[in-house]
Amino acid sequence: MSTIPKKNAQAIAWVQTRVPVWAAAGATIGVDAQQIGQLGALAGAAATALAEYDAAVAVARAKGEAYRDAVGTMRESAGGQVGRIRGFARTAPNPSAVYAAAQIPPPATPAPSPAPGTPEGFRISLEASGSLRFAFKAVHPAKVKGVTYLVQRQDTPQGPFQFFKLAKQRTFTDNSFPATSSTISYMVTAQTATKSGQPATVTVRYGGGNQGPVIVSQGPAVDTPAA
């Protein structure tokens, strides 16, 4: 461990405290009075330099804040002008000419958003009212927003899939399934305003007595559902 503190300000204070002590002790501690006097002068010069440095740092910090504020104000004003130019270009007969004259790039064409994911992990339960309630999972890409779920129903094994309902959440209820069929299939497709994901099907078997609804198959649909 160093006797003299490593931090400069602490080292200056340490030396300034000991200079008078060492000068008074003189021959008792084996030091030269002239050298101790020189050390005192060096400590004084270091203290003066430290004070000037601290003052300069304070000025630099103030100037740095003023600099950042000035640039921020400039950016805000320039951004407003860019917005005005872009607005003018949107209504101009030749937008490219406007951007060329202003020497700013035209807005980038947004990348097309990906299609939503495929429903999976279907679960079914029988409500007290006798309705079938379905819940499922669906993982979508990060940029996909505003997803709804198109639900189509196939009342007989060979029949067509027909529109049943549009679900806003990952769940839907069927209280109108036909009593004439013991097997019903549903096709669920995640969709946005512009794209549809790959549909998934889930087939349910149910019967009378104590036999509740059972999912007999589920997975991605092979064919695209009928409209």
C-alpha cells in the first residue's frame, strides 16, 4: 500500500499537511530544511493547478450543456423544416424533384410486415350451458399487430368449411354445433388487415351420456380454407 495517497487531490492535501511537521522536526527525522521548503512550494503549485483545473472543468461542463442545448434546439427546428418539405412533396406532382432540390432523401419504403403465425395447442372444454369453448396459442413475429382469428367450421367430415365467426382473442365458443354429427372440425386462421397466416385445423368428437368433448386431431391445415 502506497504511503502517499494515489488520488491527486488527496496527495496534495497529504503533503501540505506534513510539510510544516517535517520542517519543525528537522534533524530529528533526518530531512533537509531547504528540501522541505522546496516541497512546500511544489505542494502550493500543485494546489493552485488543481484549483485552476477544477474551475476549467466547471466551465467546460457549463459550455457542454450550452452546446447540447444549442444543438438540440437546432435539430428541433431543422426537423420541423424537414417535416414541412416532406408534406409539400406528398402533394407535389413530382415528389422526387422536391427531395432533390432540398437535398434530403425521400422516405424509405416500409418493409412489408410478415404474416401472422399458425394457431396451435388447442384446448377444449364443455361449458355449463352445453357450449364448446376453445382456447389456443399463436406466436406471431414481432412486427405483426392487430391480429384477429377467422374461424370456419366443417359440420360433416366431407363437408365444406364455412364461415363461423371472427375471434378477436385466442378463444372462441360454439353454442350452435349440429346435434346430428358427433365429429366437427374447425379451421382457424390468424390474419391482419393485409395478410393471413397458415390455417390450423382441430377436430372434435363428442357424444351423449357422460362422454365429453375430445380433441381427436389438430395441426396446420393442408389446404387453404374456402372463403
